[in-house]
Amino acid sequence: MNHTSISTLLIANRGEIARRVIRTARAMGIRTVAVYSDPDARSPHVTDADFAVPIGGASSAESYLVWEKILDAARRTGANAIHPGYGFLSENAEFAEACAAAGILFVGPSPDSIREMGLKDRAKEWARKADVPVLPDAVITGDDTATWEAAAAEVGFPLLVKAVAGGGGKGMRLIECADDVIESVASARREGANLFGNPTVFLERYLKFSRHIEIQVFGDKHGNAVHLGERECSIQRRHQKVLEEAPSPVITPEVREKMGSTAVSLVRELGYVGAGTVEYLFDDETGGFYFLEMNTRLQVEHPVTEEVTGLDLVALQLRVARGEPLGFGQSEVRIDGHAIEVRLYAEDPANDYLPTPGMLHHYTHPVRTGIRYEDGIAAPAEISPFYDPMIAKIISHADNRAEAAFALAAALDGTQMHGVRTNRAFLAALLRDPDYLAGATRTDFLDHHQHLLDPPMATAWPVHLAAAIAVSTARRAGADPVRGHARPGFRPLATRLLTRATWHRAGQDAALQVGYRLGGWQGETDLLLDVDGVVHEFTLRDLDVDGVRVHYDGVDYPCTVRVHSDGSVWVNDASSQSGWQQEARLPDPGDATAAALGPVNEIPGTVVDIAVEVGDRVTAGQKLVVIEAMKMEHPATAAVDGTVEQIHVTVGQYVDAHTVLITLAAGEQP
């Protein structure tokens, strides 16, 4: 078979996966081309590439999903191959066909394979042909709600409704009982139509005690097919993965071989070429496993497989696309040690994982043996509401699972992220949780570990407040920038009276009324804090404009402190991070503006559904409007009983954060 050369590769993606592909392509001597939307003009993947082409637009629908723009960028730069990454156009058969028609190599499987596996009902038919076990299911195509309810009863509860063209947890709902069928199916169909252009959904039996296990597979154009072992991805929120690891803590060599061989059987049945992932549900009670879907692309979590096998999966993709054989057989695949990956998101786990777009002022992480970072952004940067809120992936590799978990948790502790709220502390707490370390990682793990979502700081928060106040005061006083020294005879921090101020801690609603007094000479300073009537005493050493060593309750805490342009003060020590903001003045009650008695959206997004009309009577908690942001639907609900007085938005309208959506007249109406 003739090999096709790749001289210039366009990456039809953004963020960390674009950077990942560029890194391997450059190592293989291939020129690279980035494309970018308007919000991504200053993103790292743009400067990483040899060439970059603006494709305009802000949302995915205006940029990365418009394949005509992608092909035009390839033509302009002479790219003879396109790597789609994951998401966006990676599983779009029409795009793969358009690439072929333009004489451009698509780094992925054939359009037929993408099309067949892209529809979950068709994928299950192929699985049955390959003797892969499947769960009971039913396809929903029409608008007859009675048919929906009958199909659900036949499949049995609990069940999942899934968009047939969906992926990544989008267009998916869990249905516990018959009362929820109509609303959940309607919502999944709407999301499927909006995100994937296909409203068809199917129902599938849901296993309560299950794990999400996936098998990495590869096929080449010479008829070779292998699997590279499993990844466990059971810990999920909103049906989207949070943590992935390889190998699974519960899969035995015998089960691994059985799952791997069935996955390879499906690859051969399809005549599949390239990288793919066969996903299974593993029944913790019976040890059985059942086909979920096949992803016809590189997965977000592919680095854990790379770490334990020593293979570069992107390089394998490019070689297979050029027509080269895999170059190894199943017997040569080895699993070495254990790898874990976490996804660092701009989101608030304690607030139903609500995305938190906004300014990321500062982002750094420690360099440690066995820790790998796949960064999508470089601070300072704006976390856009138009895309998935993932900031980075962090991967650890060690001799065993416990060592990998503790090393990754320590790397998260050392990662500084100032500005938007993230899931950093949640991930570190998760990795140290006894149940996680024991391998009890079923798909309902987070449902039973809600305490991990908002873990307390490992360091007492008054230590960080003391550091924030001391360094802020030192900066205003003009302390010498040389660490550990003040100007001779310098005593600007000495005060007799308490200085009063109101401070806010990031992520906390309550304001703190603080009185403080600083005093002392060179090298050592005393600090007294009165916080809401509770007194704390500290000794400060090495006070400087960017850090201080805080002695509190018999322990020294070396803290780094950064003050950002918005006035926020962020403090890090070896195990904790916190953000602080001092009010410029006490608020004047006369300045307060009465809030509307109606829902206000917390993040920017697009209105996709309005569930009420003017004059409707509603009850507290009732869903009124649905906002789509960062590929997820967010319902806005009534805070009180009342009557809809005015609707301020329309379906399809883009709204900024804190927009009043609906005005309610509170109370009973005649």
C-alpha cells in the first residue's frame, strides 16, 4: 500500500488538544496550522503553531463547527491533512467527506465508520453483530408522548435517555420514574437538536451499581487491530468525566482480555481505521459488561493510556493516516504502573458545577517528576462562556495507584489559579478520599460524596487573611522589595488603633468585619486581627510585597501573595489557596437597588426555552426559563410564589450574566 505524506497539518480545534497535536506534529517534522475564533485570538494554540488563520465568530456554531471555514484555512496555508482533535468536527462524517473531496487527508476513521458509530442506535446494532453484550433499549423518533411512556415502561426504570447523535454527556438525562419521562425526553430532544442537529433519542436501561470502563483501540489500513488496555472513567458530573485512570482498580487480567477482545472484534467487524474508544458499563454486582458507544476519535483522557503504555497516540494516528502499519501486535502491548488524569474546570462544584466564566489573572503549576500538564490557556486570560470550561488536564504517573493519587493531589495543591472559581480544591480532596483510594469508584460516587464538592481549607483561613492584609499594607507603605529586609529604622506598619475594613473571601457570601493592628521593627511584625469580634494574633516574618511567613498557633505558614488589577488579593501556601477583596468603603444603604422578584441568570448564555407566559401563576422552585451556556442547560427558577408579570427575553436571545429574565408579582392573585 502506498503511503501518503503529511507536510502541513491543520488542527481543526482549540485549547489543550490543539496544543497537544501541534507538539507531536512538530516532533515528527510536520508544519502546523492553527485556526482561531475571535475570543481565541490570543490563545496559546495560536502562537504554538507555525501558521494561524482567523475564522471569525465567537460561538462554536460561528467558528469551529463551520467546516467551510476550516477547509478555506487549509487551502490558504497549503495544509494537506487535518487533525480534528476531539469535539467540534471530529465525529462529523460530512466534514470527513468534504476533506476527501478537497484532496485533504482527514486524520481519523472513514466517513462510514463515523456515521455508523455516531448514531448510538446504529452503533448498538454493530455491537450485536460483533457479539458485544448490550443493554435493553428503545429509539424515540416521534412527538407522541404516549409512545415515549410506553417505550420507557418496556425498557424498565431507572433508565437513561440519550441523544443518538450526542456525546460527552450532552443530550442525556437520568429518568428514575414514569412521572419524569415526558419532560426529560423533551429536554434531551431539544438539546440533541440544538447541539447535534438531530432530535432523535433512545432509552437505555440504567445500571445503578456500575463503572464506566473504556477500551482504547487502534486499527490500520493493513487489517491490523489492537487494544491498549482499559481506562476507568466512572467519576463523573452531569454525565461528564472528571477523573480518568489506567488501569482500572477492579478489572482483572482475565476481564481485561475479554473486554479488549470484544472491542477488537467490533473494530474488525467495522473495518475501522485509526484511534477509537469502545465504552462499556461494568456491573459491579455481577461482573458483566455492556456496550455503551464507540467514540471515533481521540479521547480527552488519552494521556493516561500514553503514560502506562509509553505510546504516543497522536503519532500513531498520524502514521496510520499516512498508510503505515501500526508496527506492533497485541502481545507487545505492556501496562506499566498507574496513571490518573483530572480535568481542571472553571466551575463551582458546590453550586451544581455551574460554569464560572471570567478573568483568570494568574495560573502557574509546579514542575514535578511524574506530573504532566496539558494546558489550554495562559494567564492572564478570559475564560469564555462560548466553550467548554476546561482550563487544563493534569496527569500523574507512578508505580502504583496510591502514589499516583497522592502525587497528583500535591500537584493540585501547588497549582495557583487566581480569579475565577475552579474545581481545583475539589479534585485534590477527591484524590485523597479514603473511598477513592479503596477503589470504590462507581458512577454514583459523587452522589454519595457531596462533602468533597466544597472542602474546607487545609490551612486555617485567618492565616490567609492575615497574609492578605499584611502584604496589602506593606505594598501601600512601600516596603523594600528585597525579601526579609525593611529600610533602616523603617516602621511604617506600627499603629496603635485598629484599622477597620470589610473583607470578602472569594466563594463566600458573608462579608467579614475586620479590625487589625500591625506593629514591629525589621524582620518581625506583630499582627492582631479582630474578625467579627474574634481576636487572632500572628507573628509575621519575611514580610515583603509578594509574600510573608505567618506564624500562627505554633506553626509557620510561608505564603505567597499576589495583588491583581481588580484589587483582589490571592494567597497560596503549600496546601491551600484563597482570594480576598477589601471593600473600598462601607456600602451606603441608600445606594441599594431593589431586586426584581424574578430569576436572574448567573452566567451569560442563550435562552433555549421559556416555560411560562405572562399571567401564569407559578410556585417557588418552578422552572421558568432555560439558559444554554458552555454546552449545558441551566434552568432559572422562581424564587417565590407569584404571577408572571413580564417576560424580558426571547428564545434564541443571548443574555449577559445577571440579566433579569422574568418579573414576577409576588403573592396570591385572584
